Amino acid sequence: MRQMLLLGLFSLGGWAMADPGARPPVDFQRDIAPLLKARCLECHGPDKQRGGYRLDDRVSALEAGDSGSKGIVPGKSAESALIGHVTGKVGKRMPPKGDPLPPEQIALLARWIDAGASYPGTASQKATSSHWSLQPVGRPSVPGSLHARVLNPVDAFLQARLDKEGLVRNPPADRATLARRLSLDLTGLPLSPERVKAFVADNRSDAVLLLVRELMALPAHGERMARPWLDLARYADSKGYGSDPLRPYAWRYRDWVIDAFNRNLPYDQFVIEQLAGDLLPGATLDQKLATAFHRNTMTNTEGGTDREEFRTAAVKDRVDTTAQVFLGLTLGCAKCHTHKFDPLTQKEYYQFYAVFNQTADNDNSDDQPRLPTPTNAQAALKTSLNATLGALDKDSSRLVRFDTAAFQAFVRAAIDGEKLWKPVVPTAVAATGGAILTMTPEGQISSAGEAAKSTYTLTLPPGLAGTQSLRLEVLPDDKLPARGPGRSEGGNFVLDRISLTEQPEPTRPIEGRFVRLELPGAGRFLHVAEVQAFLGTENLARKGKATQSSTAYGAEASRAIDGNTDGLHENGSVTHTGANDSSLWWEVDLGKVTRLDRVVVFNRTGPGMRERLDGVVVKLLDDKRATRWETRLAKAPERDVSLPLGGNGPRPIAVVGAKASFEQPQFTAEVLLKGESGKGWAVGTAAGKPAMLEIRLARPLTGTAVTVALRQDYGTRHLIGRFRLLARVGEPALPLPDASLLKTLATSPDQWNQADRARMVALWLPLSPEGKEIAGKREETVKKLAELEKQVVSTPVMEELPEGKKRKTRLLIKGNFLTPGDEVAPGLLAAVGPRVEGAPDRLKLARWIVSAESPLAARVQVNRLWALVFGRGLVETEEDFGLMGTKPSHPELLDWLASEFMRLKWDNRAILELLVTSATYGQTSTSRPDLLEKDSGNLLLARFPRRRLEAEAVRDQALAVSGLLSPKIGGESVYPPQPDGLWQAAFNGERTYPTSMGEEAHRRGIYTFWRRTVPPPGMQAFDAPSRESCTIRRFGSNTPLQAFVTLNDPVFVEAAQYLAARMAREAGTTDARLSRGFLLCLGRDPEPAELATLRELHDKALKDLPAVRAGQLAGKAPWPEAMPPADRAALFSVANILLNLDSFLTRN
């Protein structure tokens, strides 16, 4: 009936009702194209031409098919074969399937042909469309009206239409109903009874406006407005497709949307930042975060999938979503062929596609690129902590003192410490590759021979117990090229690895309690598939307890001792530390000190994964956490490595620190520590001069013989020519002091210049008593900063590819990424909006969408806001403003609102305020016989449209009236109770649903974790989408499953228990309690008959409920202590019914 009425209204021509006797001109787009599409083009369109005849193009339609008769003769319908066939007077009646065309449709075709058979919008006539939505936004005059209840232009336009139809608007709703309606529409939550009472008593002329502005200023307003936007943005906490792995870091985008609405960010800026915030000049962190809008696309990284296929699918999704959300166009219909109805070609689709085809994301499993996106609270805390560090640093330089005994002791230790370095005379020297080493009695070693590359091996004598630092001095020599100290032509060398092994004490086994892995360096991840600790054939690690420095992607430390050596992360047996972890470690506690024979480390496998573990240090610690054994793996194993710990073999000693007196750029002591072949320490321009490398060992030597290996594997003859080795016990007070530093230390502080003092402050501060106190505070602050960095979420964002890495875009034949056609350049849609100079990028596209000349953006958004308030848009098909979409019920009003929206600088709240302060919004929803007869679909809004609440609001309202709802804004997604085992249906990925407890279980629905393959079941029953793709509008249903949810879902049962307890606490008598519950739920007092019904229900429950059942029904809610269980259960029964009332579940 509603569709028949709509068709009837617009088949009369014009936008308003016309004289019934008039015969308006036929409009091809409005009247003919839908008819041809519905009944003719399946057999006579671009894909199929039965009888050799085609009707979708004017040139073809004017020709004759196989019959020889011209299908259309412009101006002469009686001579046109088309009319003969549809009437059945010529040949076979058309269409052959279904009912014949009704006389009124045949008459339309005839009038159209008689008028010349125009085909606006086709290539044969002109490229642009005459369709209403593609015309410039007009500014119609507001109709004049003498009606007392025309409060603003919205009422004026609607009233003019009602007057023409002879309809009278419903009377105003009572204040309590209006208050509840406004609160649910603007915040998604009910007002408190006290606030409703105050509003009802408010006699000010602007009381409604004041309440509207009060509600829109609440944080809950942003949550309410964000809910439908998340459907549009296909926001979810998982990646979709078969295994549907989790995306637990997506929530920062959801919070950005909430915040944007709470800031009332102008809609044009809202659009620009989401499509291209990263491309704005001087883009802020918030603007970059906004681009996560288009990183909500699904990804598929299952084994055997083609990454390019799903990257292409994601780009197509961005194109389709952009067009539907911001332009109201079904551009996605043009990905395989030119659009059948709208002026959108397949080439234009891929030109639009080319704009989105230049981002760095590539269907990666880690969703890169991602950006650390601290919350406002985290950013404020970081600023505060950095300010604390700044103050500490400022205090430190001011407080440090040089007139103390402690400083003098340090000076003596530093100066005297140089005397502790003793030359080491190796007991044997050897070299590989043809190099020949000779040694003087004092321990100076020279190299000769024709070796290109070589490893020098030095055997150090026993008796070096306590040594923890070694110094390698490279020495010039006139016999070397350029006086050395190296043997290359320029006198240089490259030492790319230094390693030490120590002979163990003969019969002492290796014992320890903790097996620990440490990975030095910033910006890295530590992940292993398995760590085994063997005594004989028993793997003791399986019985231990594993921990690690941080955890990402749910990859807990325990995965490395689960007995599964599978190195593929996606198979769930690989550990993973978090981003921004500055101190990476993993360890297993074996429970007690025990002897071990060997440790086996299984690496993560997969492309580019092996080298992530390069440089890992493997240690065995005793119960006091002292190192008993360690080794460093310069190169991590492809799969696994077995590390013997037996007492009869040499024990590696890790080098954990290095410092050089001079370094060649890119060939530093730090590079040497990495142990990569061909990369290491060199002196470059310091050729001909002595230089020193000082290394720090992970532990002191025990006094047994030590072997030192110096690997030189770079280029040709980049070997050390002359050198010696020195050792000292303990760690030096001052590593590698140069002569000028020692001279400054030996000088009185009052003789230092400014540079000397600055150098001494930096040197002494961390060692001084006062500096250590500050350092302790500083370390604590740095630790807090590090902890904060671990908590900061990294959100997937859009990031443009750099020049030189841009992709070429080709038209995909039939949309198939495997069959590319011609190359296309980035471009926009010719029929939509103004022309853009130069090749468009995402920023130009975004600005083009919301330009003042755009015919669609403003219309689409005000229509969306209208639907939010009135339940249905002025254009019902919010997703389709094209030819196949519905026409506006009030076109002048739509254009006036769109023009007003732009005039008000795209202010969403201003338009909402206009709508909800109208008399149309404030009327009752009561239906009347005359309205049902003339306007059964309520298109003309002579009554307020009554509709059920959205899925999230159904739950939120129940929690709110019960007092359970958490007011917390933002944060990680939560896991309210749901039936057991639903996540087990997932083919792969995470299968454990971590049910939230306490306050987190009672957050608003917008914060519920949204897994695409298993959406929240309670919300799905109330028509919530999966969000696998963009959902423009939800289609409501009424099913028994919905009652099962509100009657039996644990959340609703708990809400009923707490509502009943609240009723008991806030009123004394039974009738007062029942009235209080009714008031809490519906915002008004019950009528006497309603109260009597509730009392009857209560008394029956009190009589019939068994005692055992009564205690269960009352639950754990905070009841008055003296209240009997039976009374509690009876009140619960009433509360349960109140939460299931039709009036409670609808916004009326």
C-alpha cells in the first residue's frame, strides 16, 4: 500500500500534488527507465538481445530487430513495434513472462514515444544525467503558513503538503513522552524520572530547546550518533573471512568517531579527515587516526590465499563504501560493467579505484601500516611524565656537586683504573685463510701473508679470574699500508665479530633454574616457537612457568613450552612480544636449580621471520638470578638450534657491550655487536693512528683458559695488521677515557671552562649520590613511560605510497583481478560534482565530495539525519540516490535542508536541533482511520512514526533503568556474556571468548567486541549486521527470537533483578514500588488500570513461585536486607515484564 501510494503521488508529475486533470510531461529517468529495467532489459539490454533488439540505448531502440519493424518511431507510438508488442496487437505479447503491462504503464510508454522518446543520460545524447539527485542543490522558498503549530521551516514544508492532501496533524505529545523520545533519539538512553519531572514542570517557552541542547552536550550523544556510523564504516574488532582473526586494536577508531560527534566536528571536515586525514598539511595524530575508516576493510591471510586478490577486494570495498556513504550511489555496480541505470561507467569506477590504489596496506597479517594512537588521557600522562623528566634533568645539572669526597674517590678510581689494565700474552695464536700471525714477548701481534679474509684465534692463559673487560688496541706500523693499523690499501680493517669461549672446570656440571632469552635493540619483536631444556632425554621446560616482557596478538609466553614446535604464527604456537617494548626477554622458571645438558631453541618460521631473532642471548640463571651460562646467536637458526651446556665442552661468553675510541660511520662498535658478516668496527680516516675497542663480558671469567676469535670477513685484505690485547678485573669506572678527559679529571673544578663542566656533569651525574637519587626518580619515570608506551594501541591507518612505488591501475575485465585491461589514471565521476584540476588523490576526492557544488553530499547526510529522527529518510533508499532508488517524499524540503546544512557550515547538531524542535517531531504517534486510508505509510508525517529501538539501545536502556549501566566512555572493547561455544565455530584463530566481569560487562552496546563471523547474538537477533561490509540502514524485523533475548539473556535477567531491587529500595509499599518501576521504564506514572494489572501480576507471582525458585530469581542484586525472598522474586517477575513491554522497547 505504501509503495502504491508513493508511485501514485509521483506518477502525477511534479514534486507536489497537481491538478488531477493535468497531464504532466513524461520524465525518462523517473517514469520510463524503472519500467524498462523491471520488465524489458533482462531480454533486451546490454547483456542479452532477444530477437536482435536492444532497448537500453536510444540508437539501438530506434532500429529494427529481427522482425524488420522499427521498435520505436519517435513521435509515432502507433507505428512503433514496441507498443504493438506490449499491447499484444503485433506478434507475441511482451513481456512474455509475468502479468501484461497495465494500461497506465502502456500509456506512459506511448506518451514518451509521442514526445520524441528522449533518453537523457545515455551516450547517444549527453554524458550528464537529468536525474533529480545529480542536479545542483537548490534553495526553495519556505512555504508561508498561518498554522499555529508551524514552529520552523520543517513544519512549513510538511504542512503545505498536508494541506494539499487535506490531512490534519496529530496533537502535541505530552511532555513526559516528548522527554523520553528526545532522550532516546539524542543519547540512546532514558532520562531519569527526576529530570523528566523537571522538564514537565518547566513552563519556559524555550524549555524544549534547552533540553535538546542539554542532551546533545552529554557524552552519551556522541555514543548514540556513532552507533549508525560504525555500521557505515563496517567497524569490527576482527578481520573477517573464514578464520576471522581478531583485530583488538581497532577500537581507537570507534572512540575517534564518538569524540568527533561530541566535538560536533563539521561534517565536511569529518568526511575529509576519514578519507584523507593523513594527506592534510601538518596532519595531526587525530586526523591520521580518522583514516582508520578505510582500514576497517577485511583481510585474508589464511594459507594459500593470494595477497593481491584480497588487497584488490579491500580497495574495491573502499570505492563502493565511499560512494554509498558519502554520495548515496551504487558505484559498486560498475566494477564489472558500466552501470545499467546511473551515469557511471566501468572506466570511471576504476579511475575512482585508482585514487584508493596507492596506499601502503597490502593485506598483511599484522595490519601494517599502523600508528601508535594514545588516548587523550594517555597523551596527557605522557606529557606529564616528559615534563617530570625535563624537571629532573634540569635539577640534575644544578644539583650535581664536585666538592665531595665521593667525586674525589671517583677521580682517583678513574685515573688509577687505567693502571689496572694489564697486557695479556696469549699462549698461542693462529689464523685462517693464509694469514700468518707473529707475536712479540710483550704480546704485540702482527699479521702477514696473502689472506683476503681471516679469523684470528688467540688462546689466553689461565689465571684471568674476575676479568670482565677486555681492550683491543690496534697499533700503527710503518710496515703497513698507510701505517696501518689495517692491511688494506688505505690502512683500514673491518672486525665483524669477536667471540670468546672458556674452558669449564673439569668436573663441574652446569646448573640453573631460569632459562632466559634476551634480545637487545629497539623496535624489535621477540618470538619463538619452542624452548626446550633437557636433562638427559627429559624436557624440563614443559613443567616450568613461562613469562615474557610483554605480549601482543594474544601470543602468550606459555606457547614456547606447549610442546608444539610449529613455527608458523598463525597456527597458534609462537610467542610474540608487543610493540614499543624496549627490553625484550622471555624466560621459563624450572622451579628449582637443576643440572641441564642442553637448551634447544625453535625459531619462528615464514618469510622474513628468521632474522628477527638475530643477536638473541640465551642464558641460564641460578636461583639468585646470577648468570651460570650464556651464549649469543649472531645469526638465528632457520628452524632450531641445539646448545650444549655440558661441563666437558667450551662455554661461550657473551659480549654485551662495546665502545671504541674512534669509529668509521656505519662501521661502529654497536654494529660489531650484531655479528653480521661483512659489517663491523673500522677506523676509516684514523688510519695511521692507534685506536682502542673496549668490550664488556656478560660475566667475569672463572680463571680457566679462554679462546678469543676475531673474525674479519669484509672485502679483500681488510685485516688488522698489528694489535695487542689487555684485560682488567671488574668493570672500569670510566670506559675508554681519552687523554683530554683524564687531564680534565686531574684538574681542579674551578679551573674548568664551560665545555669541561658540561662534560663532567654528564660523566659524574649518574655516579654521584645526589645524581643516583635523581637517577632513581628518573628511572622510575622512564619505566612509567615505557609501561605507558606498551599500553598505547597502534591503529591501522591509511598511508600513501612514496613516489617511485606507486601502483599502476588497470581496468579489471569483469572485475577479475587476474584479467587486467587498459591502464587508467585516477579520476572522479563526470556526472557528479565539479571538475578537479590535475590528477586527484584522496584529499582532492574528499574535498570534491563536500564541495559547495556537490549535488549529493549534503542531501545524503541530511537525509540520514532525518532517518535517524523520523525512522525513514525523505529518500527511503538511503543507500541509493540513483535511478533505482526511491524519490524524495518532500523534494523541496530535502533541498532546503541540504542548503541550510551547508549554510550552517555542515553543522550536524544544528540540523538535528531543527528537526527535533519541530511540531512534527513533537506530535503524538496515534494512528487514525483517515490517516490509514490516505497515508498508510505515514510518508506525510501527520503522526509521529513509532518504531522499535535499535539493538544496542534495547540493551542499553535495560541496563540504564536497572542502575547497572557503566558511564565509562571509550576504551577497549568488552565481552558481555553470550552463549558458550559460539567462537568455537570459527575455523581458525582465537576460539576463547573472554567474558567480561563487573563494570565491563555493563558497558554500552557500542563497546561490545564485534567479531564479524560471530556478531553479538543478542544484538543480531535485533537486526544488527555482521559488518562484513558497509550497512547503510538496518531493516527491522519482529521475531520470537527477540523475546527469547529480552526474557532469557543473562544481561536482561540481571537487569530485571537489579531493577526490581531498585524498585524495592526507592519505594516502601508494593503499589509504590510497582509505580516506581513503571516510571523508571516509561518515564511516566502508570494509569490506575495499568497499576492494577501490575499488581495482579505481582500477587500471582507471589502466590505461585516456590521458595527455592524465589531465591534464584532474586539473584545477587542489592535488595533491602529484611525483604523476604518471595517478595523479591515477585518484584523480579514484574520488572522482567516491564523490560519486555512494547512501550519500553519502542520509541513512541
